[in-house]
Amino acid sequence: MSTEDAGAQTWMTATGPDPDEPPAPQIRQDIPHSARMYDYFLGGKDNFAVDREAAERVLTVFPTMRTAVRANRTFMHRATRALARRGLCQWLDIGTGIPTSPNLHEVAQSVEPRARVVYADNDPVVLAHSRALMTSTPQGRTAYVHGDVRDPASILATPQVAQTLDLTRPVVLSMVALLHFVPDLDDAHAIVKQLLDPLPAGSALVLSHATAELDPPGATKVQEIYNQAGTSLKLRHKAEFATFFEGLDLLDPGIVPAHRWHPDGTDDDTTGLLPDSVTDAQVSFYAGVAHKR
């Protein structure tokens, strides 16, 4: 079998759940889930009444949450394109969320058709829709891991990672709108370190993080609603967010509100386009991209 044939076979076998893996946990419809609430804010339909109720409570205290999540998602699109244009062609995306086109691999492969992406999330709803993440170009590859960011070693040890990514070559570690769901800062740092350490120099880290620094009253109320609903949410200031990039080389413009990271007005997701008048307080997400030395 040629190398190319082997690659194609790996891509095909990565498109569905591994029959040897234990069954995924049941989808809970009695408690809200952050991924399904995010889907609701984006205008998606893969959410339940309990998610919509919690999301509407958020909108009463932070009316621009839809703008915030769109700013966050379009940041992901721009960061992905920018890194693909710099020659990176491998991504490990943790905390993927419910598929919303264009997904990360679609953006990356629009620049570099050979791009390879491994997605990981712990929400059973994301697993149920994971085939939408497998629409790779013939030249590229995608795979999905049902895994928890709190156990990064288990994600790295999966056959999907081994079969899809070459960890001797640079990889983009993308953790967009995720680390604020890891309340303890030391734990969050340990997770990022454990995921970055095996990646070679030239790899990149893409992060965004919710903050209360730009709209303290509204964002703090959002944090209370998430915590009351059973989802731990820890908003962090810019100085705390910056510590995730220590030892790395931040790309310009550094750490900025998500909509200010290289805005170009050409995002290919028309539902995510933001009004010109959007403010930092309305977004309340910090974002940054850095290279590993």
C-alpha cells in the first residue's frame, strides 16, 4: 500500500466512532450545556428548551451575547486563515462545540487543502453531529475525539491524533472560548502546558477567553447564571489571560478584544459578520495567537 493510500484509509477510518471505544454518555436534556447554549447564541438549532431558557436569562443581563460569540467565532476564522497562510497545516482543536459551517477545517483547507484537523469535545451532542466535521478535502484529513480537556493526556494518546497529525511537525493548538470553563488557573495552565509540550517549535497557540474587565456588571451576572446552571465559569482579566502565553512569541497585535484581532471584514460566515459600531464591552472576549519557540 502506498503512503497516499494509507493516508486515505486513515482519513476514512477516522470519520466515525471507534467500535472499540465505550459508548458515549447519554445526552442530558434536563440541564443546560455551554456548547448547546453557544449554538443557540449563534442561531443554531442543536439545543434544547433548557439551553434556550438559560441562554435567554444570559441575554437579559448581557444583551450583546450573540455579538460576543460571533466575534469569538470570526476571530477563530481569521486566526486559522492567518496561520494557514504562514504555512501551518495541522490543527488540534479542543472544545470544538457543535458544528457550525464554516468549521475550522473548512477555513484551513480553503487556504491549504492538505490541512489536517483533529477535533475534541466532551459534549455528546457534538459527538452526535461529528460527521459534519469529517467533510475533509481529499488532500487533507479530519478526525473527531470524544474527550475531555481536563484529561489532556487521554486526548493526545488517541489513535485519531496519531493517525491524523504528525507531532514532529508544527501543530496549531486551538482552544477557543474554552479555558474560562476551567475555574482553577493552575489547572488551566497545566492543561495548556501538557498539550503544548509535545508540540515542536514553530507550533502555535490560539486562545480566546471571556472577561469581566470590559463590562464588569453585565459579565459578572453572566458568570453567576452559568454557575447557577451547573457550568463553572471563571472570567479572567487580561493580565491573567496573558499568562497562558508566557514563553511564547505573541503575534501582532498581541492580546486584544476578539473583534480587534486583524479585522478584515471578509469573513466567509455571513451570519457572523459584526456591525462596525461593535464595542469592546459588547464583545468581552480577549484573544491572542502565539508561536512556540
